[in-house]
Amino acid sequence: MSQPNPSSGTSVQGASGPQDVERRALRVLLEIVPGGPCFIDEFEEEIVDVDVRLGGGRCHCDVSLRASGDTSHVVRKYRSKPICDHCPGAVMSQYSCLPRYKRVGDGWFILETCVSDIPTVSEIVGESKRLSDRVTVRSLVPIEPSAVPDICDVDLTRLTTKQRQAVHAAIETGYYDPDSSTSLDQVAARLSLSSAALSQRLKRAEANIMRQLSEGCVGSETGSCVCPVPE
């Protein structure tokens, strides 16, 4: 794996669903040396960001990569494989905790998650140590109530494989960038699709994502969503 990147931040959707952060009292940061290989090790480029989702017994991973010496060009690659027997993210999902991969180093990574109490931290650390070569608690701090309401999660595993491929191709070609000149035809050609077929897939994927944001954001039940709106 590449050297650590402080700006990297990721999220994992546990099998039990999104984490109920309102009931979490502690934020814990763990440094973990996994007990076996991870397919992230396969990437030679610098890892800029990792977005991991666990669902249906599989690990769905989006990795943003930058070639060595190239500070401007970032590509995204998608991988989906069965969840490893030594995956610490799977341990956390058993406790309905939502891990976020904050940094990726050379044979190690840092996970952040929120838990309800100290005993849960002990259990997660104990289970993770059983599967990992090393687990170190880097920090354990209380969660401020004001820090909770702006968290929403989107489960990309709810998209079909074809929808995910369409979204990834659109992102990689810069189709969604505000100043991009990439056309729908260019993205469609990359996937050997007609523009109409690609448009339909993207619309369905976007509708799925927006529906999740609408259903999952804090305040959606009362119609007073407090999640931040991008500028």
C-alpha cells in the first residue's frame, strides 16, 4: 500500500445498516495491522481516498489513486470481493458500528468509529486483535452533541453493478465536475453504450442516492433536514 495520506477519509456500510450516531457517546481511532492480505495492497499508486462498503457478504471498494509524481491526475477504481476472514470492518459492523478508513499506510491503516460505551470499545478491540497482527487505540474522545446532526450515509451496494459502473465512468471522465466539458456521449462511448442507455442508468442511480439522502438525513421525518447543502 502507499504511504499514508492525511486527507484520506472513507466510510463503510455495515451489514446491519447505517450507524445510529445519536446514540453514540465515544469516538475511537484504531491503528490496525491486518492479519492477512487486503486487495488494497494490489495498488501501486498513491492512495488518495478509499470508500469501502460491506454488504451481502462482499466488500465493495472505491479507491482514488494518484500515480507517483503526478499531483494533478486522480483516477478511481472499483473492486468487489468476498469479505476477508480477518476484516476489522466486519467486526465493527457486528456491533452496528460504522467504521471510516481515515488513513492508509504501508501494511496498516487507521479506522475511526463511534460507539456507545467503553465496554463496546473493549469488545471491538478484543475481536479485532484476534484477527489482526496488531491493534492500537490511538484516541478515544467523547462526541459533542453538536457534531452529530450533519451525518448522512449512502449505501452504494443498493445500486446495480451496471449503475455503479456508469457512475464510476462518469466520475472518472469528469462528467460531474462543474467546469467539465465531458459530454454524455463521451462517457457512453467509454462503456460501449448508447447515450440513451447511459442516461437511464445514471438517472436511476442518482434517484437511488437522492432517495437515501432524503430518507436517512437527520430531520427528514419532520421535514426540517439539517444536513449541510453543498455550495
